[in-house]
Amino acid sequence: MSSTVQPRLSRGLRDLMPDQMLARAEMIDTIRHVYELYGFVPLNTPAIEYLDILSGTAGQETQQAIFRVSNPENEALGLRFDLTVPLARVIAQYADLPRPFRRYQVSSVWRADKPDKGRFREFTQFDLDSVGTESEIADTEIIAGMCDTLAALRVGRALVRFSSRSILNLVLDFAGVPQERSGDVFRVLDKLEKAGMEKVRLELMHGYKDESGDTIRGLGLHREQVGRIEQFLAIKSDSRRDVISQLRELFSGVANAPARIDEVARISDHLYALGYGDDRVALDLSIARGLAYYTGPVFEAILLDAPQFGSVFGGGRYDNLVMRFLGERIPAVGASIGVDRLLAALAHLGAIGTRKATARVLVTNLDATLTEDYLQMTWQLRRAGIPTELYIGQAKAIGKQLKYADQYEIPLVILYGTNEKSQGMVTVKNMAVGRAKAAKVGDRSAWLAQRPGQTTIPRNELVDGVRKLLAEIDRV
């Protein structure tokens, strides 16, 4: 006697049910449409890369989270932790790709993080990138694409915030902090929104004990240095032009400041010219972004009506990433959507559909002598572009077949028996109307007499009749 295997999932992994997959597909199709309007082209890369390809391209925390795998040749491999490193490998490997190479990709990535509520080891990212151009128009397009994507997804009020790592580098010069300490300083500044200025100040200096009693080690900066960093972080305004004006004043004596500020100003001016005002894009100097490979402008998007979800879309310019493979600097800029986080936010906002089935019509199977009729009706509707399912389960009773349609929330059910055939008619049941009316009728005989949500249409007008009923449902 063979033993059975217990069905189970590894920690941090999950199954996605049909309703989740359909909502995800709807969101992804919307995003893809925006990206293709901009002329970006699709790319797919393997889930597995050589370990040396993945290693040394991001921060230490991300590197430690790489899933190691092996193949029959016993080579050192890993699961990709993002889609940007594989893109850099593609650019280096295929010299005949046109530049700029402007691609989008939606795929799973893996990180061996500690699983937590809403935090999984496998998740989906949707990226768009321009590789091979230094033009700030590329950065402008990414920011505009972020705005247009969120608008297409009907998320309500959203704000894209951007800054620049080159501006942050000016802060180090202004504060007298060596550039080699930039990673540590920016890592602390990236905590500003969550931790607050007081904790950031302490961590920049001598550190502190957090609420749990753990020691947060400080960076050892002097009070004067931290004071200058605070001067920079105090620059805030609802107007991008005003922020740029304050930057020019603060860094008036810092070498290279005018050119770096001009870059940000040009992006802002392009956005103004395209109609992306201060209500949609803000110049927020506190944006530091955590990944080690950003070299220029950085940006992230938040949903003002659902701020608890944090950044749902982020990226920046990474001009040095391909250098690891080619030994030459190839400019690149892009952004990534955390599909799962954004999908959760859309569900919270009621901005995404919640379907359980692809079919919009179920043809019931009530009489074996009418099988050919059921097949013909099903294919007639399908050929007319109406997603239709023919019931082929074991249940023979009409009630159980209706329950099947109800479980999958299929809106219309076709009922067809010998009476309907002799009359040349088809009975169609609107499941939503039937549920609503049945809830108001307590007596079963009264419910049967009313036949709630049911209508009859001529058999030779099946397609037009079903289309009309579906249109009425869609208008509700």
C-alpha cells in the first residue's frame, strides 16, 4: 500500500486562487497598456542566474537573501531577487540590441527574507527601464509613466516623489562627510519617514536604544555635520520650483552643485510642460532609496488615499550596473511596481474587480437528449466573443448546477429543456437579480412563482439577447 504525501507549502510561499489571479491579470493588463503606449517592448529572462551574476549588485541585506540553487552540472546558481540585474546581464550579453533599449517585464522574484504577514519569499515585480541614454527625458518618461499607470488603475489621489542621489552627494560635501560613508548615511536617511527626525539624528551621531531595548549603533557624525544635514532635510515646499530655488541658495558655495541641481530642474520643467503639476509630482529631498546601485534621480509613488501601503512604485537611475559585465559605463533608468502590494492597495480602495470566473455565461446541462443543443449554444456564444462555460460536472439537478454558477459568480445561466425547445425559446437567469429578489421573498412557493431574475428570449436571438442582458449587468 502506497503512502500518501501531505499537501503543504514551504514557508513564505503561497497559492493564488482564481479570483486573485483574475484581479492580478486585470491590473497587469492595464499597466502593460500604459507601457506599450510609451513604446516599451516586452522582455523575459530565466528565473535562475549564475550566482556571480547576482552577487555584489545590491545591498548586503539583499545579497544575503539570495536563494541558492544548483543544476545537474553542480554549478553555483541563484534565483533572481529583482528584474534589474538580469536586464543588465542581457544588455551586456547581446551587443546588437538597439540603444536605447526600452523594455518592460513582469515576472516573479525570490528573496529568502523572514516570512511575515504580507511578506512573502516569492513575489511579482513589473518593471520598465530605458538603457543606453543619459537624456533626462528618459527619467521624465519614467516618472510620467508612473503617474499615468496609477491614473489608469483608478487609485484616486497619488503622488510621485523624486529626488537625486547626486543631490544627496552634495549634502555630504556640504556637511563635510567623506563620500565613502554615503551608503551608511543614506541608509539612515531612508528611515526618516518611518522613524522620524529625532531617531535619525541620534543614529547619525551616537545611536540610541529602541522601544524593545535593542541598541541602534550610531554613525559617529559630529553635531555640526548633522545640523547641516538637517538644514538640507528642512527644505520642503509644495512647489518644485521653490525647492530648487532653496537648493541653489543652500549649496551656493558647493562645487558641482549648479550642474547637479540643473539636472533635477530640467526634469521638473519637462514634467510641468507635459501637465504633471505639483499635485502629481513632488520634489522631496528626503527620498534616499535603499538599493546601492542608484546613481542619479530616484523616485517613488505613494497612494494618498491608502498611505499605509507605503511606496507601491519606485526606482531611479543606475548608470554603473552594466559596468560589472562590460567594463564600460552604460546609463540606465527605470522603475518597478511591487505587484502584490499594489494589488492589495487596489483591493482596499475598491479599484479592482473581484471575479472568480472567466465565464460570463453558464449553459446548464439538464437533459442528455439535448446535449447537441447545449454544445451548439455554447459554441455560438463563444464564437460571438462571449466567454461561456458548458456545465460538464456530475450534478444533474438544476439546483446544484445553479449553485455551481453561484460559487463562481457567473452572472448569467442558460436553462434549456424540452419545453423551451418546443417553444423555440431559451430561459436566461440573472444570478445577481435572483439572489437579491430571493432574499426579499420568504415563501418558497412565492419565489418559484416569481422566478426572480429569469427571462426568456427566442432561441434564434440568443447572442443578441445575452449581449443585452450582460450590458445591463455591466451598467449596474
